[in-house]
Amino acid sequence: MSAKTEKELRVGNVVVDYPSPSVARIRIGDPQAKQSILDEATIAALEKVLTRIEAQISLQGVILAGCAPGRFLAGADVKGIEAVSDAEAGRKLAERGQALFQRIARLPWRTVAAIDGVCLGGGLELSLACKVRVATDSPKTQIGLPEVQLGILPGWGGTTRLPRLIGLPKALDWILTARRADARRALRDGVVDRIVAPEGLDAAALEAAEGKWQSKPRSRPISERLRDGTSIGRAWVARVARDRVRQQTGDRFPAPFAAIDVATRGLALSVDGSLALEAKAVGELVASPICKNLVRLFFLMESAKRQGDRERAAAATEAAVMGAGIMGGAIAALLAEQGIATRLHDSRAQALDAAVARLRERLDRRVRERRLEEAAARAVLDRFQPTPDGSRLGKPQIVVEAIVENLAEKKALLTKLAEQVPESCVLATNTSSLSVTELQSSVPHPERVVGIHFFNPVEKMPLVEVIRGAHTSEEAVAFACGLAVRLKKTPVVVADCPGFLVNRILAPYLAQAAALLREGLSISQIDRAAVAAGMPMGPFSLLDEVGLDTAAAASRVLTAAFGDRMAAGSLLEPLLAAKKLGRKSGSGFYQYEDHKKGSSPAPDPQLSSLLGIPWAASASGPKADLLQSAPSRLLEAIASEARLALAEGVAASAEEIDLACVLGFGYPPERGGPLR
Ligand code: NAD
């Protein structure tokens, strides 16, 4: 053993220095790389470094930190997870990380995680093995355990240590929601011990490592001790958690149930015993097809985010949005939130007022929930500029038009805009059904016109279809993709065909639902079949949400272009004639007025007579065969249209179509996508 501390030690991308004679600081990661992950090389380097550190008996503290400001640890190497093909190999992978973190947990000194930047998955598990966690209040700092989203559970000690640190219910909440919390939330929940400004992190970590700052030990109320410390208490927490998972995703994903099981049973065991449960569960999950599908989607999303001209998009400072309706108002808000001064124009003053009111309400709520600083909310409002005079658009780098879905009006607007804004300005249309080629045909320099199709609700829906018209330039497509990424959306480039990609693929699914209805199933039976297949909601509920008028308009366009395989429209017309437009009018296929919150709405009482289908609202007689085949028929309708779209080159690859279906309408991610 060497009693002397060393000056500086470097093994691979792990560097040790000594901010004071009794404190070693281990910095992890390559400052030149975009982010730091715990890949094979880093783990091996950490193992070697720890062997040296363990021998330095004159130490009193050890700090674990990232390699540069704003860079902590983004987690394990997902490629490593992808490569595992059997449960035994998966278990061994978990055990390797666990053993490393156990060595950190067993160091006899004050160990401090100094967190600035993303601290996810393995990054948080490493921090949990330290005795103290100090995090910065930087917006870059995000703390969480996202493993269940990849079909596994935190298997490097996270499922074992987090319940011991913050109690079982809160730990399960973090693990099951895969929450990415900021430092304030993490402090409130007890996941970190102290928050400091980024420039104060080094000093604060040193204070903790030297014992000059100590975290107050958390007092455990008697109720918590009874709950987490008794088998009856733990069983109750587990049951509540399982019920919640079932409500949200049924029994489709095994990982959340495994996490509940390991966290609950593990709490009754020693740390080593619990880690063994964890490793075994990870092994079983990691080798499953569900995990492989989720990991593939993760990579597809990552690669979609690298698309486009992100440099040009990052340089954008000014934008304009035309039309302040549901879509335009939300798109303008998104641009303003991402730092772009955005003028929002509408021909109706009330529409502008309503858009401002919606944004204010949203920002206020986020401030109230302490998810946004007041100053940041004010800055967003300053950048969001309602502009009643449509000729005063400044010098935007992009204009997004989101006025009514009318070809003549959109063409007139785009032509006028082309004269008004600099030639370098990209003109984007948010049309959901018109041809971008047709829209750009009368615009001078049509190469700058591109489709940017956001989905409703804009704040929530992660996908953006970027539509290349016949004259659209590569630059305009690249800028649109880059901008979508800046707005934290996932872009998929699609061809200019009716329905583009997502609505086109969705239409035969709705037509298949109509066919099942005519053959004898009720709307509720069909909706349940779709949910059983993994769809987030059934086709008739979806139609009611979209609005039957909007859906009928889309159906007309698609049926005219592709024929009867898209035809769900004939079901919609009788309801439209009766002024039933779906949820927004209080009634559609289902009745929304007077229905109790929390209960499912009942089919509209007039449905059967309006459609002339006696069993539409409630099916009679046994229909076992039909019921059994319904889920696969619904999914097959999606898959067969996806194959046609691929063959026609609507998107560049099967992967992009899979991603668009998962993000665009919630195709069950555990299946990987319709072309998987
Ligand atoms: P909306 O009716 O809510 O809003 C349209 C707004 O445009 C209205 O406020 C109207 O006053 C304004 N407007 C009309 N003509 C104008 C003009 N010449 N100049 C300025 N303002 C004008 O419509 P929406 O649902 O927000 O849809 C807007 C666009 O987005 C449409 O092209 C639609 O197809 C597309 N879209 C809608 C959805 C959706 O679910 N609502 C989804 C994707 C795309």
C-alpha cells in the first residue's frame, strides 16, 4: 500500500487529481466527446483507478465528477445492452457494474458525486453508491433512471439503493416513470443532498469530501418504517405500483413489474442479496425481444436527432407564424420557448388573444409546479409577439403557415409572404392534407417551400413530418429537420403524397375498424381489441379525439387518391349530418356530455340508428372468432400500408417508417414498429 497520494493519474479517459492533500477527484469521460457514457473501456479504466485509490490510505475523501463543465454521465453504453443475446450474459454485465459500484460504496472515506449535466441510468447509480450527492442548478443537469424505457431495470444497484435512500414508494415512482428530474426536484425527493451554482460545484464537492459540509441524515417517520420495513407494508406499496402500471400500459411491458418485484423483495434482503436479484432480473429482461425492440427505437430516435442542418437551425433568431389557431399558436410558443423571437399573426384579433392566454396559462402552470423560473417564463413571453399587422414580420429565417386548410388561401398567403421576407427565409407549411408541390407552384423561388407537419397537441407529440415538395431544396429540408430537432421533436423526412406518411398508414387501420364494425363487433369491442394489441387508444376513440369533420376531410382526400382501402368515411358522414363531431362537440361515436370523469364514455345512444348498424353500440351474440382476430387484423392493416409506403419510397427506410408510426400514432413500441 502506498501511503502517499499521487500527483495525477490517467487511465484511458479517467483522470485522478488531488484538489487537496486528502481528497482525490476522479474525473470520468473524454472532454472531446459529445457525452460521457460508462462503456466497456471506461468501466475497465475505473476498475484500475479504484485499485490505486483503494491503496491510498492517507485519503479522507473521494470526489466522482464529470470530465468538463455540464458533462456528468449519460449512463451505460446502450450498444452493450443491444449486444447481449442471452440471460446469462445479461446477468454478468449487470454484475460487473454492480461490483464496481460496490467498491465505491465500500470506500472507507467520504465519497461525493459532483453532478453537473446529465446524470442518467448508470450515472445516477454510480452517484447512489457515493455517500453524498451535490448537483448544480444548471438546466443541463437532469437526473433519472430511464432504464424501463429500454425494457430493463436499473441493474447497477439503482433498484437496490434508491429505495433505501428515499423510501420505496418514491423510488418506485422514479424508476417506473423514468423521470428526468432537475436538481431541485431531486433535492426535494432526497435523491441529491445539496444544490449549488455550476461555478460553485468544485468547492462544494471539496467541502463535502473534507467533511466541512455534511448532509443532514434523513429522518424516517414511523409510517415509512412500518411501510418499507414490514412485509405487509411492502406488499401494499407493490400492489399500488402494479395497479398503476396496469392502468397505464396493461401487462405489455415486463420491466416495470420486474422493477417493482426486485425493489420490494430486495428491501427485505442485504444489499448483496438485493443486487443478486437485480442482476438476475436484468439478465432475463435484456435478452427479450421487447428490450431489443425498445433499444432499436432508442437508436433510431438518436439518429433522427442527428439529422438536418442543426448549425443553421441553431443560428435562427427570428421566426414568424401565420395563423394563431390550435396549431399555429402552439408552434409559435414552441419556437419562443426555444429562444427564437417569434411574431404570430392572425387575421382575427381574438385568435391572437386566445393564443397568448393559452401560452400564459401553460407557463404559469410550469412556474407554479416549479418546473420553470419566473424570469425564464417572462423571457418566453417577450419572444412571443402577437402581430395583428401581417405585413410586419421583421426579418425571419423561417415562416410557418398554419392558417385554415384551404388550398387557394394558403397559395395566396405563401405568394404574398415570398415578396415580404428575405429570399433566404424558409417558407414552411403545416398543411395536413394539401400537396406541398401544389402549394409551392406559384411561389417565386419555390425551392424554399417545405412542409413541416406537426401533430396535435403540438406540445406533446414528438414527431414532425418534414415534407419534400417536387421543388423543395435539400437546404430547406435540412433546415426544417434541424429546426425540428431544436424544438425537441423527432423529424422524419417524407415524400409529398396524400396523407404523407402517418395519416396515410393510419387510414387503412380506421377502415379495418369500420369493416369489423360492419361484420358484427361493437365500437367498444373494437376499441378494446386495439388497446389489447398495444395501441394507446382504440380507432373510434381516436376518431372522436381528432374530430369527425377533420377525419372525414382527410378520408375524402385519401380515398380519392388510394381507393377503398382507406374508406372509413362512409361511417362518418351520418354522424356529421347529425352534428356529432367527436369529443369537441360533446358527442361522436361516444357520448362525452355528462359522463363522469375517470369513467369511460358510453357509446352515443343514437349511434346504432344513425349508422343503421343495430349492434354498433352494443354487440349481441357470441362473436368469438371475430373478437379473436380483431387485434391482428387491425395491426396488419397498418403493416400492409407501411409496406406499400416503403415500396413507394414515401420514407427512406423501414426504420424511419417504424419510428414515425411509434411516435406519430403510438404503434406499440414493444413490437418495434409495423415493419419490424
Ligand atoms: P384553426 O382553425 O384552429 O386555426 C386557423 C387560424 O388561421 C384561425 O385562427 C384563422 O383566423 C387564421 N387564418 C385563416 N386565414 C388566415 C389568413 N389568411 N391569414 C392569417 N390568419 C388566417 O386551425 P388549426 O387546427 O390550427 O389548423 C391549422 C393548419 O394546421 C391547417 O393547415 C391544418 O390542416 C393543419 N393541422 C392541423 C392539425 C389539427 O389537429 N388541428 C394537425 C396537423 C396539422
